[in-house]
Amino acid sequence: MNYTPKTKDFFQNVFDVVRLIPKGRVTSYGAIAKYLGTGRSSRMVGWAMNASHGIKPKVPAHRVVNRNGMLTGKAHFATPTLMQELLLKEKIKVKNETIVDFEKHYWDPIKELGF
């Protein structure tokens, strides 16, 4: 893999990738980990998302879900419904805490950003 991180700070590299996710699209913790060359560290991507609230510039953590499109990080937002509300503002429908038409909204950083 040819990705060269801008910094040695894993969380900062995660934040940089998440900031590139376009409005109306989502990706998974695992896809970000693979893009960063650390495919087995999806849990650490989740920890980065938990730590991202209040970071400047803003990190759109609501656009990162699990590999099945489930809003597994919703408990780490200011309210239990905020993650879903933010997705709905971007025209992403959610049913039973899972993104409707997940494949349609899925953004793969490896395909979209290349290496």
C-alpha cells in the first residue's frame, strides 16, 4: 500500500480521512483502517471517532458507521439521536439504527482517494 500518513498520530490521520467523506456519504471504521494501512485497527478508528467531538476543524464522525451500516457510535454523541439526525440532514435515511441503502451511500476511501 502506498499511503503515507501526514503525521505519526493515528487519530489525526483518521480525522483527516473522515473530513474527506462527502456530505450524503458514509464509510466504515474498517475502510478507514484499511486506507491507513492498518486493516486490523477498526476498533482504534472507533476510539478516534469517540474522541473527535469538539476537535477543530470539525470531524463529521456521524458519517462513520460499522461495516453493516449500523450506527454503532451513536452513544458517543451529545444525544442518543444526534447521529441519526445529522445523517437525515444529509438525506441519508436510517431505519432500526441502520442506514437504508447502505451500499448506495457507501464511500470507500481506497477507491475514492486511491493510493
